[in-house]
Amino acid sequence: MAIKEILPGKLGFGAAPLGNMFRAIPEDEALATVEAAWNDGIRYFDNAPFYGAGLAELRMGEALAGRPRAEYVISTKVGRVILDEVEDVSARDQGEKGDVFRHGRPNRIVNDYSADATLRSIEDSLKRLKTDRIDIAFVHDVAQDFYGDEWLAMFESARNGAFKALDRLRDEGVIGAWGLGVNKVEPIELLLELEGPRPDGFLLAGRYTLLDHGRALQRVMPKVVERGLGIVVGGPYSSGALVGGPNFEYAPASPAILDKVARIKAMADRHGISMKAAGLQFALANPAVAAVIPGASRPDRIAEDRAALEETVPAAFWQDLRAAGLVHPEAPLPGQ
């Protein structure tokens, strides 16, 4: 089933921060953040074993325990198996994301996209999440940012293993849908060209945002719409850079990015709108986008995201962005 038919709303919860992303988040704060999302009406929760070596899933399982399972949708990811044995966190080779989860659990993380590892990963996630089913399974990070020149070999491993296993599990009704969960456009392009497995949609993080959307707009979005699938936009604030944070793509933002943020911010201030509203509403204006899942590590962030989604943004703001060349000339804008 296409993921756009499964998702219960336009705003979801991205659980990466629950894995102690960038900082050690107290347990009570993590649980309160999920509770705030629930109380706000959010019913889609995205997770992954990679987030803190299982920590985010454990916390979400705890936070959602006792909630009616039929009332919410969970997506998680395969491609990494979390072992009981521990390792030196500082010695992990995690591509461009090396330090992102250094505050997570020290359990050993094994990259494995085989069919057997896929089945084990889902079984382990079910236990950590304290649930009896996964609604959407995304194959995680088969892309350049983690594997460099080896990414095509990892993609091929997933094509022969995870893709086929998930295709079968979906057809058997064990999972509702599957696709890729990546930070790059190219793996989605490649999968859409294959004759074989039939993905139901994608989670694309950081590639359809106000700060970076040209390639996805031209290469992926039209095909997703054409096939009736759907994209979940992760990282709509570009790792925080769009809303004044120091990071873009999980690393310190470049002068060029900071300049672009400043120019958009000046326009937003002139029109009296928030940068969060600009970011979320821009992403959702594309017909390919089924939902956005900003990450939250504090309860008050949930209310900010909801307010941003419902904020009235004048058409003149979008026209000014277009005139200044701050959005791609072909990007759909809200209200069009």
C-alpha cells in the first residue's frame, strides 16, 4: 500500500533526537516529548535502530506503551543490526555522521542489508518498540554519505536481500509498506528505475527543504507523483540550520548556507512569519510529499511545529522568495 494512504496526517514525529542525537537527553525529557506529540494529535512516529544504537526505539516503546495500537502508525528501518556486545563508540565508522550519536548506547552496530539481517532487524525493533507490527519499513542509508564509493555495492546487497525480503513481508501483510530512508536522492532514483521490487514510498531527509531542493525536485518528485507513492520529508529544517542552528547536514554550516538562511530570515521577518512555518509549508506544497517529520527533543518543540504548520503565510512571501532566486523556479509554492 502506498505510504501516503497509511500516514494519518501531514505532521509526524522524527525520533532521531530520542537516540541522544548531539546531546545526552534525560529519560524523563525524552518520554515527555513523545507524550507532548501524542497530546498534540500526532499519530505517526518514525524511528530507526541506528538512533542511539536502539535507544530511540526503546524510549518510544516505553512512551507509547498502553496507547491503542490501532490509533498510530510506526515506521522504522532495516540495514543495521544492534548487538548485545558493546564497542568503542568513538571508533565507529559512520561516514559523514560519525559523531551524531556518540551519546547513544555503546552497543555494537553491524551494517547488514541481507534478507536474514532484515528479518532479525524487524524482530528486534518489534521488541524494543513493544509492538506487534511495523507499519512501514525503510531500508536505511544505502547512500554515499555513509558508504562513499562503496554505496553502490551496499545498494546491490540490499537489492538482493532487504528489498526482496520486505517486498515479500509486505505482500504477506506482515508490514504495511516499505521503501528507502536516505539522505541522498540517487538511491531513490536507482530504485525507481528497477524492474523488480515495488517500493511504496520513501523517507528523504534533508533533500527537499528550503535550503536544498533542486535535485529532488527535478529527479525524484515527479516520478513519485506519477506512481502514486509518496515521500516523507525528514530534516525539514536542514539539521537546524534553517531555524538558526549551527549545523547543516549534521555538520557546521558553511558561510554560503548561513548567508542563504540570513536572506530567507530577513524576508520572513519582513512578512512577520516564522522560519519553521516557511520550512514546513514549503515542503508540504509539493504534491509528492505525504508528511514532514521534524525531530524534537523537548516537549515545547511540538507546539512550535504545530503552530508553524497552521500559521498563515502571505502569498507575497513566497513571491519574494521566488523573485530573489531563493527557491527553484519550478518548485511548487503554497497556495499555487
